[in-house]
Amino acid sequence: MKREEFHEMLKQRVLFLDGAYGTEFFKRGYKVDLIELLNVKNPQAVAQLQKEYVQAGADILLTNTFSANRAKLKAHGYEELFEKINVEAVKIAKSVANGRLVFGDISSTGSFVKPLGEMDFDEAYFIFKEQAQLLIESGVDGIIIETMSDLKELKAAILAVRDVSKDIPLIASMTFDANGKSVTGTSVEIFSTLMNDLDVDVASINCTLEPKDMLNVFIQLAKYCNKYLCVEPNAGKPILRGNVLEYKTTPDEFAIYMRDFVEFGANIVGGCCGTGPKHIKSMVEYIGNQKPKSKEPSKRQFVSSRTVMKPVEDFLIIGERINASGKKKLQVQIQQKDFSTIVQLAQEQEKEGCAVIDVNLGIEKLLEKDHFKQVIIELDRVSALPLSLDIQNLEFLETAAKEYVGRPMINSALAREDHLIERLKILKRYGGILIVLTMEKDIPKTPEERFKLALKAVEIIKKEGVDLDRIFFDPLVLPVGAGNDYRVTVKTIELLNSAGLKTCIGLSNLSFGMPEREKVNAAFLALCMEAGLKAAILNSKETTTMNIIEGMLLLKGKELAKTKVEFEDPL
Amino acid sequence: MKREEFHEMLKQRVLFLDGAYGTEFFKRGYKVDLIELLNVKNPQAVAQLQKEYVQAGADILLTNTFSANRAKLKAHGYEELFEKINVEAVKIAKSVANGRLVFGDISSTGSFVKPLGEMDFDEAYFIFKEQAQLLIESGVDGIIIETMSDLKELKAAILAVRDVSKDIPLIASMTFDANGKSVTGTSVEIFSTLMNDLDVDVASINCTLEPKDMLNVFIQLAKYCNKYLCVEPNAGKPILRGNVLEYKTTPDEFAIYMRDFVEFGANIVGGCCGTGPKHIKSMVEYIGNQKPKSKEPSKRQFVSSRTVMKPVEDFLIIGERINASGKKKLQVQIQQKDFSTIVQLAQEQEKEGCAVIDVNLGIEKLLEKDHFKQVIIELDRVSALPLSLDIQNLEFLETAAKEYVGRPMINSALAREDHLIERLKILKRYGGILIVLTMEKDIPKTPEERFKLALKAVEIIKKEGVDLDRIFFDPLVLPVGAGNDYRVTVKTIELLNSAGLKTCIGLSNLSFGMPEREKVNAAFLALCMEAGLKAAILNSKETTTMNIIEGMLLLKGKELAKTKVEFEDPL
Ligand SMILES: [Zn+2]
Ligand SMILES: [Zn+2]
Ligand SMILES: [Zn+2]
């Protein structure tokens, strides 16, 4: 099926997903190493359960392939069954679907991607790609990637599915605790806002929580995510009775709670661990034929790392000090893949109050892709702030963007069409926010010329289908000591701001070669902020500059954005 | 003679003053306690010397009354001769003048005025007034106050002469060392700029220096003073031979040097100690009939105390912390005339980088004139920075302005005609710079209304004959935390600035009741300075604010003004 048809269905009414496979087979007494083995050893059992889900009213059946990627099968010694298990799963589901949709089910490889584990991003990507290829070739109507606890692994899976098919409907589902955090430290908000950027049809949360604990997490998802939404809670917290895990939420209790998710905007509802056909049946009866609630997800933009999310409105402070240009010692370290100084600089700048850390390795001609991959992994390892990927070489930029966990800034594109489109492609594929310089080759002298180039870029960005909210324009700051008029930048900011475009400057260039740089930078920044500036790459060691940011925000009746988005109690 | 006639003469050609009396009588062997006794004991001797000066070509004869004030005569036991000596002196001079002008000569009382000595300002004033009255009643054509080393005493003398006659031509002359400093620490520039304000016709330097050492000092006078200029050097450095002081500069040497003073703008040239009729004759021959050189004295404005002068252009930092409003402990101290805390606050603020110290004693209803007199004297005693006299009560303001040594700021007048005219009168009588609030009774809401009030005030100021360069307008800052829009002040500054009017704000009011006041104040100040603000009363403990001032000036390609005006070598 085409994605457009699926979207039409989602607009018509709330759809029902099926319930659990693993816990249900276990309850029914099937004793196998991996429940996916049933696809080949006891296809009747699988068909029977799926038939019951169809009878219960499910609109979407998942294939019994949750753990059927090559890595997991291999870990259990069933690698040779990889193709058969997946192909049979689709066959079984389709044989009982009776018009219902069949979605190929994909989950974790069982190994964490670097830096959490030893698996390379590309390795995970190929594992997912191989399974997705098989499922799609076998005729599934869509793909669901579910119960993912690592945003990076999820990203690999999403990219893999999309590289197999641009047209297949795709649900991407992560699992969170009651505080809205995954075990890898990613919040539901970080997940939500990255899903906005990536090419998925439905963002979803599933497993771990029973319905009442999952509702608040879902509300956050609905608040920040502008995709269609899916939810699959467990049937309560599992209780160990003897050697059997029992899930105590009854079908009626489950169904009552599930109505709340619909109220808060769910487009697809289903069950995860502990749910069976009765839960689904009850849920379908309680919810019935409902038009999905209209949602108004927040228009706020955020940058994020794996664990930290920062709003970009009001003012975004981007630390400039990871910049190897002209720093011989740091350059040597980087060449040797010693990123200790960079990690230290990132941590210092976080303490100083930065929201984002710009990473500019300089000396790009002396480096390889692996340098960029490693620096991203090292900064992720220490839970660094969101990054601004300040990389000239397109291939290196893509390497970094791929390896990155969260929603980065991409620094930067020229307003020249070819250069801009190349970077917009990276933005669309990997997510994030792009800084566009108001110049093509040379820097225009006047504010009006710079503004005109920005407007030209706006047309290209719109044509490429990227939301302008994801773009900062850099009005360009030149050294005032070299005779440049600082007012040109201020005026350019005013022009861009009154056209509703966000601006970001590289502050320190202003005072290049001057005495008392901190004082000059800080004074200028106040003028820029009054003109509407929304972000600056700056030296956060400059206390005066940092004070001025806070002072300007207070003057305007705003406060410096808090580190985290508060988890709100909606009741 | 009327002042206008005298001015006409000064425009026509360079005038010649006579030479010394004291050293010349001494050389001629007259042995008296005070040479002024000759007026009654040997009037022929006086007449003879003055006749020689007339023959030498002097246009102006001075009466032999240099030490003939009541205080000095009393000190030598000749108080009863006070009237006779002065009246006779005028008679003698007029008897030989033969059409030349006779100027009554006045000099120091011989005692320093407080805080340098024990004499009250008013006491000095009355001594000068008494002598001036006598000389003027006796028919002199003008008055010269000369060889003054204390600017405060000179001010008392000037006010005294003017209170006797608004119409009498007046030359005010101070004496400086080769570095342009009086023994009381006042620079020739401080003297020059105060003379611009006070109602004198000619500003002059005399005595102490021989011509070649005096030239640089005179050049500074010519650079900063916009009045007619007079100069009377000594005939060289005195050498003690036996018990006789000899002055070695020959008449020709003297005359050659005196031409230089004419080149640099002197309107009147004469001789002081060691000069005799031959020096004057030679000088008259060398210089001859010359039109005075046209001068272009600096338009720069300065505030000053006795010893410190600060330019008001670029940016003037006025310390706010001497303000007793709401400070119970300080109020009690002030009532008890204990000014130790105030002195300490003045010194702290100087260290922090202020150029001017605002003095607001608050609780004016509980104070008397003497409190204001004493605080000015105490701050003068410690060589404080220039003051901003922040005083509501008109009588108290006048007391402070009178006692003040230098060119203060007067803070402040309303734009209401009666209130403004009262303060302009003080400004005209005592000198200084006035802050005019852009309000009458209530604070206007809009920038345009505030600007309109400023323009109304401009008309009044012009009508009162005060140079607009001596006025700051306060665009008024209101607490932003109380919902006031800070942009109203910024816009008012822009309007005033584009009309060529200088602006000064009270910064701290902005952040009243807010957290992080320093940050808010500093940010706002940057915006105001960009709009053209030229001065602010502020808390100089706020490092961020002080940094921003320097940063804004550097941004605009300026530097924070140096403490002192450099003594330039013109050659
Ligand atoms: Zn589950
Ligand atoms: Zn002398
Ligand atoms: Zn003299």
C-alpha cells in the first residue's frame, strides 16, 4: 500500500493494532527458544492467534518477526532460518488478515550501537535493511519498528527501512519509563522532535508501562510530535507467580484507559506485553468508530543530544571553543583521535551555560571520515550537550550527522543553490536545524543584499519541503577593527527578523584583533538581541557576554530557557 | 567704561598692560612694609613709575592696590589706611593715565579659603566686594584680579566684583607652574573652562613663570578658553644676589617672547615680576599695532573639580552611590555632619571608574544650608572627582554651587519654565552643566511628548543665553518590572540625539524591584548608548555595566576618556 492511502485511513478513524505475541504464546504454553520459531515449527499457533486478533477487531496485524533479525537469530543459533522465519511470518499473517493490514515487525538487534555497545551504526543499519527488504518483498503493507530503547539504533532502523522503500508506511516506536525516559537517557520529547524531522509516518510509544503510567508519557509525545501517533501499553506490571509472569490488567480496565489515549490524540491503539485478543476486543468495543482527535502540537523548535534538549526560541547560546583552527596542539590530538581535550571543552562550556556546543575540527584536509564519526561518539559517550556540526566537507558532515543521536545544528550552508540543497538533503535525512549564511561566494556589503540572498534561500528551502522553523540565517559578523561597520549586521538582523526569519551569528569575529574583546562582543550582542537575534556562537567564558544575554532576556520579560522541558502533569 | 567699549578695543588691536610695581619699587630702593603704602607716603614715586609705563606705551595701567584689601592691610597693621590707599591709588593712576585705561588691581586676601585654609568663602567674598566697591566708586575703568592661586578664592573675587557692577570690564588672572598647575592643584584647563562660564571679560595667566615657560601654559588657556586672553609673565626666574632678587630677562628677550603669545592668541600682554618700563617699551615696539589673532577654542565640554577635569563627550560615567534616600544610618551621619561615609563612597566610585560623583543627601527637609556647604568642602578636601549636585531645594543647591570649586553638574531642572529658569540662573552665576528632565509635573508616556518638552526647554535656555552644550536632557528611565516599556527611553534618546541634544539617564531605576539588576541595567545601557546616550548616573560596582560602556565605546571606535587632558607640546 502507498503511504498516502495509509494516511487517508488514519484521517478517517482511530485504527486498532493487535496485542502481544510473546507473552500470549507463553501463556498458551508454547515452549520455544524464540517465539519467532513458531512461524516454521507451528505456523497454526501463529495463525490462530492472529485470527483471534482479527476477530477482536484489529485493523493492523504485526508479523511474528520481533526478534527475527539476523543478529538475534544468530545469537540463538538460528541464523540459517532468517529468511524462512520472516517470509513465513508474512505468509501466515496475510493468510488470516482478511483485508486487515499486515505490518512487518522489527525490533532491536539485541546489541547496543556505539558508544553504548560495540556495534557500528552501519552494522545495525544493514541488519535492519536486510530484514526490512525481506518483509517488504514478502508483501507487508507497512513496517513497525518497536520497543526500541536506543534512539541511535532506532535511527539506523528508520534509515534502513526508508532506503529499502520510500513508499512503505512506517511506524517508529520507542519505549519509555513512567518519567518519559528511555533506559538510554533519551526523553520522549527528544524522541518526539526527532521523529518530526525523520521520514516516518507514525511515531509511537510501546511496552514497559501499563496504560495509566503511559498516559503522561503519551501526552508529552502528543505535545511535541506532529506525526500520526500510535500507542501500545502493557497489560499492567508483570508479577512473577512461580516461574510465570502474569499481567493483571483486565480487558475492561485496559479498554477504559485506552479511551484516554484517543482523547489525547492517538491515531493507532494496540496492546503490548500481557495483552491478548480479549484486551483488543474490549478496546475495540469501548473505542468503536472514532474520528481521531485533532491535535495542535507545539510549534517550538528544539535542538537535542541523546539526553539533553534545548529550546531554540528566546536565545540559543552556542559554545565556540571546540575549534581547532590555528591550534597546533589540538590539531595533533585530533589527528591521533585523542578527543580528550574536546570532551573537556564540551564539559567546560556546558558549565558556563551553553545550550549547544559547536564542533569545528579545522584541518579537514588532514582528516578522514572516521575522525568525524569518533568525535561524535565520544561526545555522545559523555552525554554532551546538543552539537552544532561545524563541518565544511559534505561527506564528513554527513558522517557526523548520521552518527549523531538527537537533533543537531548543521553549520552551515551558503545561500548558493547547489551548496544549500546538498545540506538540506542531510537535514531531511538525519534531522536537525540548518544555519544558512547570507552569502554566496563573497560577503555582500549591504544589509539589503544579504537579506535578498536570504529570501532567495527561503525559496529553495520551501521548494525542498523543509520547514523554515528549522532554519537560522547568519547575517554575518565582520571584524569591526578592520573598519567594518557593525551596524550592517544589526540592520541585516532587523530585516531578517521582521520577515519572521531566525538569525544566528558568530559573535567573536566582531572583535578579531581588538583589545577588550569580551566587552566589545557583549555590547554588540545587546544590539543584535534588540534587533531580534535568536542565537549566537560565542565564547561562554566571557562573563560579560553571558550576563548581557540574561540581561537582554530579562529586559524583554523573558528568562533564559531551562535545560529540560518540564514533564507536565496534564490533570 | 562700559564692557562693550572695552570689547571693541580688544577686537581692534592687541592691548598693552603695564609692568611690575613691587619688584620695580624694590629695585628703585623704596623700602616700605607694603608697596601700597607708597600711595599715601610717596605718591610721586607711584606716579613716576606709572608715567613711565604710559610713556613706554601701556594701554592699561593697574592701580597700586595689589595687596590693598582689608585682610592683608590688617595683617600688616594698616587696616585704618584701607580706604585711603585704594582711593589714592586710583587718583594717582588717573592723574598720569593721559587717556590710558586704569584697572583696579585686586589679589589674594593672603588667607586660603576653606578647605585649604580657615577662611569662609563668604568672608573672602566680602573682602573682595569691599575693595572692588571702593575702586569702582573711585573711577577705575576696569578691574583685574591677578596672581590668584586658589580657584575658589578667585571665584569669590569674581562674584564680588560682578555683584558690585555688572558693567565693569573684568580680567581674571591665575598663576600656574610650568606644568600648567596652580599650587592648589588646579590645572590651567580647569581654570580656562570655568572662566568660560563665569561672567568675566578676559581670562589671564600671570606671574611665577618667565615667558618661555609660560608659553605652553598659555597655549592650553587659548585652547580651552573662549574669552579674551591676557598674559603677564615675569622677566625670568629670580636670582638672589646678596639680599636682592634679580630678574635677568632683558627687555629685548622679553619682547621677542611676548610676540609668541600674540601669535597664539593673546589680546592683552603685559609684564609681571621683574619687568619694568623698558620691558614694556620694548614689547610695545616689537609687537606694535596688531590685530589679535583669531582663535578657535575647543568646543569640548568638561566637568571639573578643583583638581580633576573630565570631558563630557563620548560617555560620562556618574556614580550614583552617594544617595541617602532610604539609608537610615547614612542619614543620621549626615544630620550630624559626619561625612566620612560619603567621602569613602566618593573614593570607592573613583576607583571603580566614575568620572563624576552624584551627591544626593536625601532628607533635605531635615537639613540646613551648612550641611550642603560642609559636604562640598569635605569632598574638595580629599580632591574628589567632579560632582553632580543632586539637590532639590533651590537654596541648598545654590549654597553647594557657590562652595564648589570647578565646573559641576547641576542635577536637575524640570522642563517647567519657572523651575528651569531658577536653575539656569545658578548655572550662569556659578558655572557648570545642567541636567534637564523631559517632564514638567508628570512623566509623559511617549517619546514624542518627552522630546517636545525638551524642545520647549531649549527655547527657554536659548532665551536665557546659556549655551546648549552645557545642557544634558534626561529622557527618563522607568522600572521595566512595573510594566514600563524600556523602548520609550531608547526612542526618546534617539529623538534628542538626532536633534543634537546631549542625554543623560539615571540607569538603575530601570531594574527597580528586579532580579539580576546588573545584567538588565548593562543590557539596556548598550541600547541607550547605541541610540546616542552621552552620560549615565549608575552603580559603578556593576562590572557588567562598566564593561559594556567600554565595549560600546570600542565598538564605536572610541575609548573611554582619560582622566586628564594631556598637556600638549605645540612645537
Ligand atoms: Zn511489550
Ligand atoms: Zn609676579
Ligand atoms: Zn604682577
